[in-house]
Amino acid sequence: MSECNCSCDENFKELDFEKMEDDIIVCRCEEITMKEIREWIPKGYDTFDELKRLLRVGMGPCQGRGCRDIILREISKMTGVPVCDIPSGTIRPPVKPIKSSLTASKGGEYE
């Protein structure tokens, strides 16, 4: 780590930023950390769908809207493949959470 020439607290210099980054929760719905993601990518799980099947990322209420981009960037960083060349994963409808009453029949010509 480079020398800090500012007047910040000395404890700041001792922080392990890599360890802190590992502890970041990437998928809040399933409580999956960056460390867990990083453990599986080198083992060959280098697509969003593979990580989804293994760790359940993207299967919570947000359906990946909160974690997909972060995970795709991490896959890109670790594999050297541009994000645009990594499959973004299977997205199943509804794309956004909706009330079930919106899809339920309210009585019409099909009853």
C-alpha cells in the first residue's frame, strides 16, 4: 500500500481493503458475498446462469436487478472476457415483480 501523506487516522493505513471487498454482499436477496463469487469463477463457473444454479444469485425478489451487473463485471475482470461477450443470463417473466391480481382473471369471456 502506498504511503499516506494526509492527516488521516493511522488505523486507516492498516485496513485490509481486499478483505473488506471480499465481505461485500453482492446479492442482497440471497446474501452472497464477493468472496463466494470469486471462489467459483476460477473453478469454471464463469457465466451468470452457472453461478445462479450454484449460489442462487439472481433468484431472489429482485430477480438479479441488484446483482447481475456486478457479477458480470467480476466475471469479466477475472476471465478477461469483455462484459458484452458474457451471456447476461436467463431472465424469466415477469421481468419485474407484479401483483398476482394483475395476471389473474377477473371474469370475462373466457370463464
